Amino acid sequence: MQEHSATNYQAENVTSNNILVVEDDVAIAQIITLTIDEETTFRSRFVTTPCEALSIVNEVRPVLLLIDYQLPGMNGLQLYDEISAQEHLRNIPAVMISANLPWPELRKRRLIGLEKPFDLDDLLELIEKMVH
């Protein structure tokens, strides 16, 4: 049933087939976005700062957020809180990525954590599970 709901969400938002990647390490961001673009039906967009993410999230209308926890200026949880405070963005699923994840805080927000280093196949499986 959840899968059906996610499919309906996708169908209703045909303009949104985007995954927003927020990662300050450009090399890692490029690997993630290239993998998403080549191995899934989704399109990815990456930014390197929380400020950039906040400025484009409404334009991108992502179906999933992949957020590095350790970002310049504010951490990934603070960014997630800022994004999800907007009612129309509240239900976007998110994955927090880091070598040092704050597990208690992730559990409070019911967020998925992915520890660096991670296998790209694991990332792809996680994307499919969360968005379909």
C-alpha cells in the first residue's frame, strides 16, 4: 500500500523527478549524482551549502533529500528542520549521510542514516525503497 501511495505521489508531481543532494565534498556529490542519473529514473541536483539548498529546494521540488550531516554553516539536521518547517515540503523523505551520524536525533525525526563510506549499490537500494 505504501508503494502505491508513493507511485501516486510521483504521478501527481510529474514535474518532480528530482533528488536533491546536499554535500560539501564536490567529488562525493558528483559520484552520487552521476550514479543516480545513470542508474535510476530520477534526476539529481547537488549543492554544496545549506544556503544553496534552501534557495533552490522550492524550484527543484525533490522527491528525496540526501543530506550530508557535516555541512558548513549549519549541520544537516538543522537544514532538514528548516526545509521540513515549510508545510509543502514537510513530507519529503530524507537520508542523512555522514561518518559520524547523530543516531538519537535521527530517530527523533524518523530519518534514515547512511554511514560513510557506503556502497553505491546500498545507496541505490535505499533510494528505491524510500521513493517507490
